[in-house]
Amino acid sequence: MRARVADTLKSASLYRRLPVETTKCDPDMYLFLVRNPEVIVNIWEVMNISNVSLERTGPDTFRASDNMGTLCEVKYCYGDAETHVIYAEGTYSGPMFKRPLRARCVLLLKSGYLQETDGTFHVTSRMDTFIEIDHAGVELLAKTLQMLIHHSADYNFVETAAFFATVSRTAEVNPRGMQRLSTKLNNVEPSVRDKFAELSVAIGERARSREAIQASASLPVEHAPGRVSAAR
């Protein structure tokens, strides 16, 4: 995999650093969704807002399709809290080309975490994309249309980051609802589905604890728990 990644980086036809996104998101939920993207795709399927399909084929591999001619095999090559390296090989079949178009891609995701004084977190995400296209003529076409390609990639990254934040916030305010949602996720492994439900409950409990601490801190001294006022 190191050799494949290195070859793609060396021969990349297109490079793009996507917009840096900072969202309010629980770090545990963020990392869970990054490492289990099939959960997000299955939620989109339940909500009927996307035609994308994603199937886990191994501990760190996936098969993806946009159901519009693009198929790809995805491999998570490396991952820690701050860095993820993802490699993909895919094809596109459509009326513009007589034979399938083949390409390879390396995605580098960098993440940072900032905890506010109230205990909440903001997550900063930055993704670099490197794309190698086989066909020389198509490579020239891609470079000609790269602004359109970049705009599409930027939009998808921004929207996905925002959806991560929405999932995290919903877990805070409605963890039981997230548990019910997890039972509808039929295209993820049971262990992943159960982990999603457990994580949603834990995030909800942490949110309640933060709210209780903030409420206690805002009370006058004579009304704070465990305090007795001078008047008494």
C-alpha cells in the first residue's frame, strides 16, 4: 500500500486542498464516523437524500458506488486521532467514454481538536486530495474542467463536515432518538450499529452533565448545591 500511495502521489494529475472546516462535534463521534463512513451513508439512505452506496468489505476496506457510473474500492491505510490516509481505485463508465475511465486517489485527512471552557469541542478538518487518471486525453479534459471538479469536491466536503456536526448535536439533545435511528441502519454490521447507539447515549449523558455543571455554576452562592447561606 505504501508503494501504491507513493506512485499515486508522484503521478497525480490533479491536486486539491479542500476548504478547512471547523465544526462543533464530539471527538469520539467524529472519529467513529470517519472510520465507519458506511454509517453516514446508511443514514443518508434512511433519510432518502443520497444515491451513494457504501459496503464494508473488510476491517479497513470498502466498496463504493454513486449509482451513476462510478465504482471504487477504498482502503484505509493509516489512521490516528489527527491523521488518516485513504487510498482508492475506481472506474467511471458513461456515454462520454468508449471504455471505462480508471483513476486512483489518495486522501489525506488532518484533524485538530479544541475544547471550550464549557467542555464542548470544536473539530477542525483539512483534506488534501491527489488524483491520478490513466487516460492522457481524459487527464487533459480533467485539468480543463478542474474548477468544476474542485467546486464539487469542496461542496461535498463542507456538507459532510456539517452533517457530522448535526449527528453529534442530535446525539446530545436526543440520544434515544439516535438509538431508534440505529435500529434502521440495515447496511452496517451489527457491532458497528450497536457502537453507534452506545456512543450516542454516552454523548447525551456527557451533555447533561455539562448542563448540570453550568447550571450549578450560575446559581447564587446561597442556592448552590452543598452551600448554606449566611441568612440561614
